[in-house]
Amino acid sequence: MSSPETELRRLARSLLEKKAVDLVIGYEKSEAGVRPCFISEPNEAERLVWNPDCRLSLVRYLRGFKEKRVGIIVKGCDGRAIVELIKENQLDRRSTFIIAVECNGVYKPVKYGSSKLGRQIAEYCEKCEVRISPIRDHLIKSDVKALERPSPKNDGEPLDWLSLFRKCLRCMACVRSCPFCYCTECSIEGFKPALVHKLVDPVELFTFHLTRALHMAGRCVECGACESSCPVEIPLTRLYHELNEWFREKYGYVPGVNLEQAPPPLVFKEGEKP
Amino acid sequence: MVVWKPKIIAFTCWCSSSGVDQAGFEGFKYPANVLTVRVPCSAIVNPSLVVKALQEGADAVLLTACKPVELRKIAPSRITEARVSLLRRLLNTVGVEEDRVRILWISSNEGGIFASEVSRIVEEVEKLGPLNLRGKMIEQP
């Protein structure tokens, strides 16, 4: 059996040769690991790679190519993000060719200057239950054995969130990397007077993070894009996971798993009273 | 020494704000540390504004809403209730007491209930103590 990487390249080449898609979004090798790449020529398909460094969510780029037919390489969490975006009428399913790759978890980003040996799997991947995208046109199974998973830590130890928020630099990398932050007018920056200013009042970080958490509640697919792009390593996924738990307890809703199930805030049953 | 008194912001919906007026007409006394903000409906209150109120120095935020059973077909108060419950969960996670955000069901003729409930809430917030979010966020460890 060929490795997932070879299969991926072969598939991307044949899709581009048959003109089934105009563009394939995938990962290519770079100095720091991998970076996203956009392939439109069949003989460029050799640039594609697949390894546990591919932690970035590519779904963010899909909305930039609304006029084109796009092939995209997705992990389980990215597939869930696509499902949620289709429900929110942000994506057209027919113009997207979804290449699902079986994911065994991704590595934490390497800190500058530290060695690449003995790298750990990311914390959000330990909790992950959806390894293959629930929505797909083609499935590539990976034959590599699952990455070394440490025994599931009990995340009962509460974090000191206020001191974590204090570290925040307001670089907005979490907003820019998130597949769900697609509003053209962000409510954090768009209000007049602004909800959060881009000045240095630390107390506004509280409002910023709580607002963002409230906007992600019931939508976050825990792909960890915000967490891995954060320069000060705030474990944001854990905060959003807590709110997803609330949705699971109250409505039995898990974001991105079922295309038919509408998000609970959009559903209203007549006669429903608390 | 300045005696600390809790500062409470109450977002009152159109109907329940006339309930608050009722408390005034009928001469019920309730603590003066509740500042009311009149909004068209409780479901219009963005939870970010509740967080913003806490950030700006409020010790507790109160939302008064119509009882869902009194509404005819749809119940916007249900949305408010869900939001408040979500916000309380979030505040609990980040380490702020969840009792600082509350919802109160007030109809337009329930001035007496508003006065007694608010007095009770002010007492409870006094027990919780000042929130002092600014101090907590600025202080260096």
C-alpha cells in the first residue's frame, strides 16, 4: 500500500488533469515545517506533503475562492468546520471537492530554538473523537500507526484564566486563523464606541476573550488553530471546549458532526416554554 | 475609610421597566445601588455588553425579563435565559463568581416583587464582595 502522501499527490494530479477542480489547497514543505500551498498546475502536485505537522486549518482559505471549484485537504476537525460553515450558508458544497485524510493527531508547534526530538501531540488532539471528516468526496487512509498518545490527562485542574488573559498581546492571530471568524465587520472592532480598543488597557482583554468565547460557543470544532497560532500559548481550545460541553448537556448538540442537525440557537419550536 | 457598596447594573425590558416604575409609584423601597438601563426587549442584550459592564466596574449585572409563560406564541425570554445560563458557565470557568449575572422574571405590575428581590440580591452581592476586575487584570503576579 502506498503512503498517504503518494496517494494524495496522485489524486491531486489526476483531479487537476481532468479539470475536476481549478485549485487544490494543501500543505507544502517549508523551513519551519509545513505551510499552506495553492496548486493549480498538475505537475506542481509533487509539492504536496502530509505529516503530523499539518496542524493549520485550511478551511479558512476556502471562502477566498468562491468563484472556483476547489479541492481541499482536510483532517477530521477541518471537515467538521466545513459542515458548520455549510450550515451557516458560507460555503457551497457543490464547488468544493473534499479530500479527507485520516488524521492521527498533530504535533504541538515547536518553540523557537528548541529541538524537534520527542515532540508531543497537541492537547486538543487527545480529546478528539472525529479522526475522519464526516463529509468527504475521497478518503485517504493513513497506514502509520497512531501517534504516541499520553494517557488522557484529567483536565479537572482549573486554570488561572485571568492571568492567562493578561499575557495576551492582542495580535488577533486567533481571530485571523479561526475558520469561523468570517464576519467582514468584526463586532470586537466594528462597534462605535469599540467594544475592545487596540490600546493597552489590560482589563479589556477580559472582554475580548469572553466575547470571542461567546461567539465560538456551539460552533467551535476544536481544531486548535487559535491555540497553535497564539504567540503566548493561551490554551483557548480548553475554554471553548467548556462552552461546547454546555451545548452538549443542554441540547445534545455537537458542532460539525451531523449536517442535518440545525444549530440549537436557530431552532425554535412553537409552544416551547421553559 | 470609604465603605464599599455594590454597584449593580439592571437591564430592564420594556414591560419589566414599567414594573420598576410601579415600585416607585407604590412607594416600595429598594437599595439605590441598582442602576437601570431600559432596553426594548431582554433578548436584545448582547452578552458582550454584560461582560463589558463587569469590566467597567459593575459588581453584578441583573437582567429583568417577561415571564416566558406570559408571552403569547414565541418567548424571547427563552433566548435571554439560555444566554445567561451560557454566560454563567463561562464566568464560572474563568474564575468569576457566576452569581454576579442573574436573571429576574418581572411582569409590568410586580413592583413589590422587584423591590424585595433586588434587596435580596444586593445583600448577596455584598457577601460576594467587590469584583475588582481591573485590579485582578492589572496586578502582576
